[in-house]
Amino acid sequence: MARGIPALIQPALLVWARESAGLRLDQAAQKSHVKPESLRAWEQGESRPTIVQLRNLGEVYKRPIAVFFLPEPPKGFDAQREFRRLPGISVETESPQMRLALRIALFRRETARNLLELMGEPLPMIRSTAHPNEDPETAGKRIRRLLGIDWDKQLEWPGPYVAMNEWRTAIEQQGVLVFQTGKVDLNEMRGISIPHSPLPVILLNNADAPHGRIFTLVHEFAHVLLAAGGHQTSPMEGQMLPEDRLLERVSNRFAAATIMPKEGFLAETEKYPQALEGENESLRRLANRIKASPDAILRRLLTLRRISPELYRAKRAAWGQQQWFEPPPGEGGPPIQTRVISAVGRSFAALVLEGYHRNAISSTDVSDSLGIQLRYLDRIAAELTI
């Protein structure tokens, strides 16, 4: 029977996959529902797991099964350490929820790469670049043209979730994988990325308000363009290097100029004169019109010298942890197909379904990649046609 077919793999691959997932042997054994002595025997080459058991390990380690058939463990680039992190957050200090979110994102990235190769499709490459010395206004205009985001249409988007999806789709179309997770504390992570091609990854925290996620998304996309131009940020563990501080400031400026282009933005603020005085309700209405947070709007106005530093500091101090956005009312949350596509992105979901229909991956691979049962595939396929 297929269940008893041994997997002819190198034991070192099992050790590498477990350790890179940050799991002790006993933890991995518990999660994969095998005895610790069995897992130890596989890692020491005394016996071999079956194909089914290997697939279970791949799900636990968030690794595609093909990785285990490499001749030796990968060396050099360690994608998990290449994720950009906030200062003070390192591979060693991050929470278990953060580590799991990264493993899932990397598992999906490797799945996408393997799928494209199996189907004979080229890996998408980032063709545009950015330079830290660019004028932010010029860079913002160029990024908007690249993404095809029209200012008048941006103003007409009916709400923040639509705006978030529009920005995300435009960036995914550039060959970037955009994933979301809701299991990490917002104080630990708003968004992080692997900015390197092919298939750069941006991981967003959907615990953040959609306006905040939009800014984080465009900020990380700026890092992708900077990396494509040869300006490689470090993983940002602990204390940032001078180059990291520069690229963080540059990415913030590029994101602000992209989301709020100078001419259109200033023309719109003239319709809300009290916003320039820091009046909260006017700022709220302006934020809903532009689809940017009041804080980002004030910061942009400060950069364009339309408000004083004193007003900006006073408003920031007064707001504290104020929440500007209330989630829409409703019970039970969105349907599963909406949740899945929100988590993995339309481009990744479409790629997995195409691979399945072309027999490049199995039904089990589809379930692992999308995190669902197969009975929901039709719903996801229907959602992707909308």
C-alpha cells in the first residue's frame, strides 16, 4: 500500500527542516503525531519515514515535500533570517506566533516557486528599481504609474477594504506575494518583507486597520524596489545599521508620496480647511476620502510644510493609542473563501488552483498550501472570478 512506501531521503534534511522551524525533537514529534524515538531514528538514518509520514512532517515544518529530496540541506541564504524586523525583534526573541507566521509565509513562497517550475512558467522578476537619493515626489509618481493607481479612482473607492484590496492587487501583479496573518501582536509586527527577487514576500498583520495596512504595504513595496536597485537592507535584528535607518526613512517618504501625491492631496485638503487646524472630525472625513490614516495625513502635511511641527506633536500626543477605524458590524465574520484569499492573496490562490487543475500538485498539497479542506475549493474558485 502507498502508506508503507519509504521516502528515500537524506537524514540530514530532516534535521535541517526541524531546526530551521525552531522545534525541538520532542516538539516536532508531538506535532507530527509520531513517537520521539521514531523521529530520532529517521534523523539518524536508522530507519525511514513513509511518504505519508514525510508529508506530515512537511506540514509541521511548513516545507514542501520536494525539499526533503534535495541531495543536501540548503546552504547560504536563510530566508527566515532575511525577513526585515522591527528593532529589538530578532530570530531569537520573536514570539512563537511570529515564528509560525514566518514559516507559513516561507512555505507558501517555496510552494509558489516549485509550482511555477513544475508548470514550466518563468519566475517573475521585479523589473523596476528605486534609489535612496530619488526625490520622493518623483518616486511616488513613478510608483503610482507602475501600479496603475489613478488618483480620481482612489477617491471614488467606496471604503478602506476596497482600497486595501486595490493596492494589494496592483502590487501582486508586479510579482510580489502579499500574505496576511492575524495571529501576531500588533506591537511586534505591522508588516515585514523579504524584498529579494524572485517572488519577494510582504507579510501584513491584519489586526491593523486597513488604512494602516495600506501604508505598510506600500512602505514594504518601496523596500522591494530599493532592493532591486541594489540597496539591500539587513534583517534589522536589534540595533539598526545607518543604512537601515536611511532606507526606513526613504521608504516612509516614498510610501507617503505614493499614497498621497502632492498635487491631488493638497487640492483635496483645501476642501477640509479645519483638518489643517487638527480638527479631528475633519481629519476623519479626509482620511475616509483619501483612504489614509489621520496620522499619515498629518505627517504628510508636515512634510509639505502645511502644518507646524508643534501642531503635529500636539496631535500625536493627544491621540495616543486612539483607534480611528471601527470594523464593520456583523456576526460570524466573513465566509471561508474570503478569509483564505485575504490570507494568501488572489495571485497565490489562483496559482495553486491552476497547479491542481494541471496535475502539478496533489489535492493534499492544495490543502496544505491554502490551509483548507478540499470541499471549499469551488467556493475559492468562484470568489477568484469576481
